[in-house]
Amino acid sequence: MTSDWPDIAGRLTDFGHVLPARVYFEDTDFSGSVYHTGYLRFMERGRSDFLRMLGVGHRALAAGDEGEPLSFAVRRMTIEFLRAATIDDLLQIETRVVRIDGARLALAQRVLRGSEVLTEAEVVVAVVNGMGKARRIPKGVALRLARSAAP
Amino acid sequence: MTSDWPDIAGRLTDFGHVLPARVYFEDTDFSGSVYHTGYLRFMERGRSDFLRMLGVGHRALAAGDEGEPLSFAVRRMTIEFLRAATIDDLLQIETRVVRIDGARLALAQRVLRGSEVLTEAEVVVAVVNGMGKARRIPKGVALRLARSAAP
Amino acid sequence: MTSDWPDIAGRLTDFGHVLPARVYFEDTDFSGSVYHTGYLRFMERGRSDFLRMLGVGHRALAAGDEGEPLSFAVRRMTIEFLRAATIDDLLQIETRVVRIDGARLALAQRVLRGSEVLTEAEVVVAVVNGMGKARRIPKGVALRLARSAAP
Amino acid sequence: MTSDWPDIAGRLTDFGHVLPARVYFEDTDFSGSVYHTGYLRFMERGRSDFLRMLGVGHRALAAGDEGEPLSFAVRRMTIEFLRAATIDDLLQIETRVVRIDGARLALAQRVLRGSEVLTEAEVVVAVVNGMGKARRIPKGVALRLARSAAP
């Protein structure tokens, strides 16, 4: 995690994690605004970097560090698109833990431009093995996530 | 719409519309399955081709055929990711109208592989002008959509 | 390959293969035209469906049907973007074999809208194993590709 | 450009510009590595942020700050894919000016992981108006780019 780019994975906050994201050509569509899946990609970056800053890496999970190859998979998403982002915007992605049970992790995420909320979502993710079968969230991962949400 | 490729925009059905979609490299991620936004892109293709087969084109809307430049924007989405698709899969995207009110259109969509349901969503879309302001769904568009849902 | 959608993988032609592709929201950017990587994604679909119609599937290769897990990787690309495609356009992707040697396959590809050439590319692809190491193109694959280019 | 995230647009260097980019789920494909268009998206981010740090914004160009709505369009690309990036990799995108003439800008770009070069490209971009017609590169933009390349 030592890097020439200190903020590249965002920052841990009192509520969870925040990540900046720039809107590039690739994120927009012909309507002039960000294509709706762009916000979902930004949120996935936020989840990944939140985990990264807690010491959890996708590559290590996929390599079987927890006994068998594991990866995260999105199970359910409810998402409100409130305002549109456009080219050159600098956004912030907020992520916080809502619930952890044995196999599922619920997160609340928001995409903001300054103090304006552009998108709000609740995201449920599961941990699956190489066959796509649900697995318990590894204890170490669950613990670190639970602590991130402590009052 | 005359074309050497008769099925390129899918088919109108008794419930609404169905569109085939192939899973290519671009749709997958390192977990081996389709990246979660892939299903949303497939669903957007289904909505666009449903409209296309009803005679509604994005380019004509954007060109101001209804008085000012208009485009569709997704407002809300609830989506369940039930089973994963993988490379080379041939999927079908089903779209049906659930509700139309003055400014919003609610659709139910499913992604299937054969008879297996992989993803289910309710999608609310609005019509917006060039400034992103909500506009009434043009009467002709609303009528054609309403008829598509007739019992 | 039996399917309710007979043309879903395009068609073999006397020069190689042709695949239709529709321009959707996801392919465009705020400039109003297709984002430049869109043409590359269309071309990859063309290559995949050309192989598919020759009986070569990515999933079978990845499953080790040729002795070890194999996949195709792009090694070099020279691409000219001549004219822009826009939303709702119906494009055709042409693919033909230029050269096959032991480890590399060179293809010429074009994206057309009617008779207008929008994009032209030469693409060199290799076959790699799970570690990313170059492997000979499997004999059966090379043969089928060579025959597709016969005068 | 004042921001809580000082490095969000990368840094100007003696040769031009460098931008960090993280590999996320969205960038990978089922082969386990970054999908080939991912490197092109990273390079476009590098070009955009190079321009941004020189004071040139896509939104201002599109808004007609130079007399009519303008945007950049890629005209030609030659790209070598030498080594693959994988999930969680932290990459650096280098961009330098090779040539500027009235209507075209040639750039050399590389994607690196540490000191390893993964991808190398020469990219020719043009400035186009809202109709897609080529326009002279605005004088101020050309000057700033020319200076960035000074020995």
C-alpha cells in the first residue's frame, strides 16, 4: 500500500470510506451525462478500495488465501439516480456497512458532487467460490468490516 | 427498419419484447462470470429495441422530433442477480410495461438463459430534455407502450 | 448453434465473416458519437463469432479442450477511425484472415455503416495459457481459419 | 482544480504527464487479465488529465469557449500489448507530445506497472466540431501542449 500516490485508494472515514472519481469520456453517453452503469462502476471501485484499505485484496481472495478461491458478487441492488454527472466532474463515492450476516454484506453507498447527492444505493454482496456457490464471509474480513462501522 | 438482419432488434411478444444477447469477452470479469453492470447494459439494449420496434428512436427524440431534444434517463432500479452468465452464453432479455404515468415509465425486465432466470429488475425511466429536466412522455410514445401491454 | 435466433453469430462469407452490431447508449459518449473503444469491442465480437461459426468456442478453450486452459489475447492493433457512428446506427463488422503462423493470427477488420467504412484495423492475436504464456494456435483452429481464407 | 485530492489528475513531468490508474473488476475479463480496451480507456484518462493540468477542459471546449462546440476525437492508434495487468494492479499512464500540426496531435503513451512496460501506443487525435468536422487545434491549446514537450 506504500505508493507514490497516497490517496489512490481513497480514505477511511468515521462512517466507512470515501473515494474520489473523475468523470471521463468513457463514463458519458450521447445524452451528455454519465451513462447509468457508470455510477455502479464507481460504487464498485469504492467497495474494492474500502476493502483494500482494510487489508482485503481481490487477488489474495482469488488466489485461495482463505482456503479456496473466493470473490465478491453483487446479489441485489436498489439504486436511485437523482441528479446527473457530466464530463470533467469530480465525484466522491461514500461507502458504509449496514449489515453483515454469515453470507451477505449490505452496504449503503452514495455518489456525490460536492455536497449534492447524485446517486444513492443499497447493495448486497455475497462471497462466492470458483463455482459461484455462496460461502461464509471469511472471519477476518467480517471483523474488519464490522469494526469500520463501529460508533 | 428493413434490414438484412431481420431479428437484430429482437421481437415483439404478447407480453412486450424479447431480445437475444451474446456474452462476449467485454461482458465478463476475472471472476469468470459476467460483470454485474453487464446485465444492466443488456437490459438497456432490450428497452431501446422495444422502443425501436414500436417506432420510437433515440436519434429522432434527441433531434427534437417532439418539440425539444429529449432522451430517456433511468431514475430507479431494483435488481436481483440470481445466477451468473459466462462467456459464450446466449441470453434473452424480456421487457414488459408495468406502469406509465405522465412523466415516468416502469418496466419489468428479466435476463434468461434458456428457461433459467439469471437477473430480474424493475426499472423506472423518465424522459428528460437537454438540461436534464423531466418532461411528459410524448403522447405517441406513451400510447404505443400502453398498447404493447394490453391484455 | 441451433437457436431461435439464426443470425445471432453473423454469417460466414467468401472473404471470412460478417456480424451486425447496433449502436446503443452504452457505446456512445458525450461528443454524440461512439466512444473509440466501442469499435474495438465490436471487432472483438466479430472475431469471437467468426471463431464460433468455425466451431471454436472460448469456453471450450478455457476449459482445457486443447490440453491446457487457453484464451486469445490481442498483441497488436493498428486502427484508423475514419467516420463516426452514432446512436441507433446499424453497423456491420467484417473480419478476414491475413496471416497465420505458429503462434500468431493476423486479421483485417472493418466496421461499416451500409457501404461507408467507419473504422479499419489490422489486429494480431495470440493464444496464451493460464499464465499468459504464448502457445501454438491449436492445429484444428489454425486449419479452420486457413480454410476460411481460401481463394 | 483546488481539491481535497491533490493527485487526482496525476502530475506534470519533464516529459509530459503521468497518471496512476487502479485495475478494478470492471477492467478485467474472464481470462483473468485486463480486457484490451481497458488500456485504451486508461490512456484516454491520461490524455484528458494532461490537458486538464494544462488548463484545457473538455466541458469548456464542448460549451463553445473556442467559438463553436469542440471535442477531441481519436483518428489513429497503433498499440502494442506487451504484458498483461491483473486485478488490484496499480498502473501508471505516461503521455508525451510527439507532434502538433494544425489539425492533429500525435502522442506517445505507455502503461507501466512499476518499471515494466505493459502497453505502448502512438495515438493521433484531432479536434472536431459538433458535426464531426476537423478543426484547427485552438491556438492556446496547441501552445500549452508544445511547451509541455520543450527540451
